[in-house]
Amino acid sequence: MQLNPTFKGYPGHLAPIDIQVVGQQGWQVLNGDLSFPLAVLKDSALQHNLQWMKDFCQTRGLDIAPHGKTTMSPELYARQLDAGAWGISFANVFQAGLGARHGVRRIIIANQVLQGVDLDCLSALLRAHEGLQVFFLIDSLAQLRLIEEWRVERQSSSVFTVLLELGIAGKRTGCRDHQEALTLAQSIRRSPAVQLAGIECYEGALATCNHEHDKDSVAALMARVQQIAMACEADACFETDEVIISAGGSAIFDLVAQHLTPHLNRPSRGILRSGCYLTHDHVQYRHHLKCVGERLNLQETLRPALEVISVVQSCPEPGLAILSMGKRDVSYDLDLPVPEWRAQLGDIQTRKVPAHWVVSALNDQHAYLQFDAHTPQDQHPMVGQLVGCGVSHPCTTFDKWRWMPVVDDAYLVVDAVSVNF
């Protein structure tokens, strides 16, 4: 992919370059070589998080198919696969197509597929990419009928591989009770359009950071998974060589991991789908991973890798500075960005911001940085100063960018990734 002045953050006066040579340009973020606002990824944190999750899975005999919807970045998928990921998960067929075109050969679409145009696309992807395996979720007889009707209308011989989804009352998709799930599994076994490969659930809605609540809630959900898996095996509903049991968002995956190996007589594979572990964040997932660390008795878990850097563009009144980033640049759906560091252009290192600096609001293109005007002048923001902010919920920062530079700990650009929302 070529970067050019139409990409936010790319220097508008430079000629286009291939993204693969970004690390050779010698760009230094703290020198102002790139345009602000700018979302960056810290390479040391990415490497730490990849190794941490690899070790976590290996010691538990589990695999991971990280959720690719978090980043929509083929370059980051490659890093995850190189670190031992079994495959990549996606939220829909469009996203799965990105993965397939960039070499991902095992894909879980962690959602229902049922529209004719999506089944057309999925069938075409499977024909076009040799060795591609795709699993998607099914949770109703109505969905099964739509797939069967599509197959008849298209006169298709396609047989899709599916995972039966168990759900939680009042939450998202998935069969609500055992009999509903077993009836669906039996119908899948009789259908020429699909074959059942395993069971899936999503526990993220249960996360509270109340250890006892979370442990009990996850144990109850995974017991349902175990029961339906055993019932499906007893009724010969599984039609693949191994049974997949998949769960695991980014908040309480440690609890799920305790229950991902079913008591079956046939080969099985437990697959986590955590996606935000790669970049982590500074608020939402940092809070949840602190709780994971408490349960696992660990001093350190994951490190935040994603930051959005902006410039102080105005200090219009005491106690208020305006930053050059807004809702079009940084996530705000769960929490507002958190000021982490400051620097003057040309500094060789950053300094931690004073504790009284707080982003209190965002407009489309502006952030309101509140500070204590009664503190010494050297604790006040200054026009032209760089401010690095952490984010809460990386998914909704990634979708605001088409590329991100990867920087070392001194903010020298060493690489770059594309983002394809």
C-alpha cells in the first residue's frame, strides 16, 4: 500500500511512499516530522503483548484466533500469526475477505452469516483461496433455513462449516437454552448446507471485576458449553475431525481459559478470541487486566501500545488548553482520552504530565484539556507543545485512521501498519 498526502498524519508536502519503507525514512515524531494529530503504536509494547499472550496460551494448551476487527490491519495480523496465532477472528464476511486476501488461512467469523450476498461472497472466497478454512456462527433454525434456501436458489454445492453459539439471556446472539441448542445441532446434522464443527460463546458481557461474580458467571456459562458439547457428541452432530470450543473476549479470558477443554472422546481444540490484547489500552482494558493480574498473581500483564499525539493549539483562558485532536481521531465511546506525557518539539524524551491535566470534553476536531491554573507556570500546557494521550477501547480509535506509524521508545518511526475499515 502507498501512503500519500490524503492519509491523515502523513506529511502533506512529501511524495507518496510504500508503507513497507516507512521505517527507513528516519522520521522522528518528537521533531514534528509527521503531521498531528497522529495515532502511533509503540513497538516494545506490541512485542511484549504478543509474547505474553503466546506464553499464556501455551502454558494452558490453548490456541488463539485474535479478533481482527480490533485493528483491521494485515500487518498486525502477520505479527499475531508469526507469534503462533491459530487463525484470526472477524465480525463479518467483509472483514474476513481482508484476512483471506492477506494470507490468513483459518478464519472464525464470530457472528451469524445469513444474507445471500454474504453467502455469495463467502463461497467465492473459499473457491479463490486454496486451503482457506472459515467457520461462522449459527444460533437459530431461521438462520439455517435461510442458508438452505440460498443453496437451492444458487444451485450451489457449498457446505459451510459452522459453530453453534450459546448466548446469555438479555445479551447478544446465541441459543438461550440447552434444548434449543440441541435441536438446532440435530437439524444442522441433517442439513446438506452446513456441517457442525464446534461450540462458541462470548462471556465479555459478564465482566465486572468482582472476582467471585465473574468466576461464578463464567463457570456457569462454560458448564452450559460443556453440556451441549457432550450432548452433540452423543448424538453424532459433529462432522469435522476435531471439535472447536471457542470463547474469550479481552476482559476475563483467564477465567474462560480454565474451561476451554471439553470432556469429549474425540479430538478438540480450545480457541480464545481476545483481540484487544495486542495494543491494550490505558483505561477500560487496563482496569480489567489489573483484575486478571490479581487472579493470576502477576505484577505485570499487558502494556498499552496505542497513543494519540496532538498539539496544544490554543490556551484561550486560565485552566483551559485546546488540543488539535477530537472525536474524529480518538475513541470516546467508553472513556475520554487520558493525557500521559508532554514534550516540546525537538525534545529527546517525553515528560509525564501533571496529575491535574484532564481531558474533559471532545468536539469533532478539538479536545478540552483542563488544568489547575494556580500551579506553577512550568506545570501549564503551552501553545505548540505535544501531548501524548492514552485511549480507552482501542477498537474505536483504529477505525478513525488509515495507517499508523510504529515507533520505538524514543518515538523514532521504525515501521508502519495499514488500517482498513
